[in-house]
Amino acid sequence: MKRTAIGVTFAALCIALFTSSPSYAGPQHSVDPPTGAHLVLDVTARGAQIYSCQPTSEGYRWKFIAPAANLFNPAGKEIGRHFAGPTWEMQDGSAIVGVVLAQASAPAPQSIPWLLLGVKSQHGAGVLSNVKFVRRVETQGGVAPASGCDAEHASEQARMKYTAHYLFYSVSR
């Protein structure tokens, strides 16, 4: 009886861990790539989301300008950078520019949303040559400041630190 209860508890714990994780395993999220997509590259980004204080019809607001981050492979080696476009450029010369297809709120508070992006342009030969989708997950930080944007600070920039995982996918033909 005890062995059965322990087995059931262990199974329930495993199911909870694998289905509630904000990581790759688990239920489908609105930012998952389409069925048939194959993971090509998994990188960690460390950098900043850049905002500018701009006038709007409702007063002054922080407006997103661009990301500025370095990209690291799972071993911690810097292999590329992420910047305006949004663009991902690898040291092998390959680069892509994305367009947002879907987004979901980040589970971590005060973190930028998770995204699914499609590739709208590519150049260079290398690891990103066949990439069709980019998924941004596991974000930490990066949201616009909550205050400090008014007429006195118009056009000032804020660089908000963030980290994220970017997953790059190809699609079989």
C-alpha cells in the first residue's frame, strides 16, 4: 500500500513539474512554433531593452526602441548579438530579421512578453540560414520603467536589463 501511494505521489509530482514548467516541455503556448518545426539553435540573451520617453495623445510614455543584447550558447560562449529590426546576427555571418506573430504574458513578474516571430528576411550563410521561426521564452526583466517619463525628460532613453532564451526553428520541406 505504501509503495503504491509513493508511486502515485511521485507520478503526480512528475506530471506537475513537466506540465507547469515555463520552459520547453509542457503544454502548448500561443508562442510555440508550428507542428513540424525543428529546433536549430538555443541561445541565452543578456542585454537591455531600450525605451525612449515620447509624447503621446495621453501624455508622455516610454516607447520601445530596440533590443541590445549579446547571445550565448549553452556553454556560455558569446556567439552573436541581437539588435533593432529585430535582428539576430551570429558570428558565422548569418543573420535574420523577424516579425512578431504571437505573444503571451511572461510568467515572471515585470518581464517582457514571450514571443513567436516569423523570419521576414535572411542573409549570410551559417546557422541561421534555414531558420523560419524564433521563439522568445523564459524572459526576466526588460519592461519599460514605471515612471520618469514627462516633458522634462522627453527623448531621454532608458536601458532596462533583461535576459531571455531565443529558440530558432527550421521547417522541413
